[in-house]
Amino acid sequence: MSDPHHTQQDPRLAAPGGPPGPLVAACILWIVFGALLTLGVAGLAVNPSFATSTGPVAYLLVGAVAITVLVLGIAMLRGAGNAVRITLTVIGGLFCLALWPVVFAIPAVVLQFQRRSNAYFTALASIDHRGVEHDAEEWDDWDEQRSG
């Protein structure tokens, strides 16, 4: 027999209306950054005039990170948990050592840690791996206090 206080819920809908606007914007920045980086690495890898002494291993490594950023950006948009947010933050921090990625990484990190984004990840954490929501009333009270 099921407990009437525990309901099955899609984790992407943990917060009312799904992911908040700042988090969606952060996800879009990560997705665009990953796509551009992937295309850039692919373009350099096939163009011998841009060959460097680092060779194919560097292309494969940066390409793997680029695809990871792209996939994690999509995963976060679809409701992945806090671990994805932290992973993207670390990757963004590492890419901030170069100039142009800063245009994507810093705004994305700032957006994904805004109050509304934090509230969304708190709601995701209140749902266990089976999709069972815990303490929904406490989440509602907490969100109202934080937004009011």
C-alpha cells in the first residue's frame, strides 16, 4: 500500500514550472559553449594548417571535454542533480584559464547558482532516486520564505 503523502514525480518538475529562468539560461550557455568547442576542435583536427606539436591526443582530450560539457548542459536542463552543476562549475573554472571561454563559463556559473536555481536544486534533492518526493510541504514553506 502506498503512502498518500509520497507521490511519484518527475524530478524535472520538482520546482513549480520546472527549471527557473536563470538555470535555463545557464544550460543554454553550457550547450552553446560545448557545441562551439566541439565544432572548433573538429575543425582544427581536420585542417592540417592548424596542426600543433601537441598532436591528436590534445584534440581528443579537448574534444571529449567539449562533448562532456554539451551532454552535461543538456542533462542539467532535463533535471540532472547538483553533481552535474558542480561538475560544470569545475570544468568552467578550468576553461577560464583561456580568454574566450570566459564569455560562456562565468555567466553560466553565476546563473546556475542564483537563488532560484539553488531552490530548484534543493527541490531536486528532496526527491529520491525512485522519484518519491519527501517533505513537499517543507519545500513549499522554504521557497515562500526565500522568495518573499
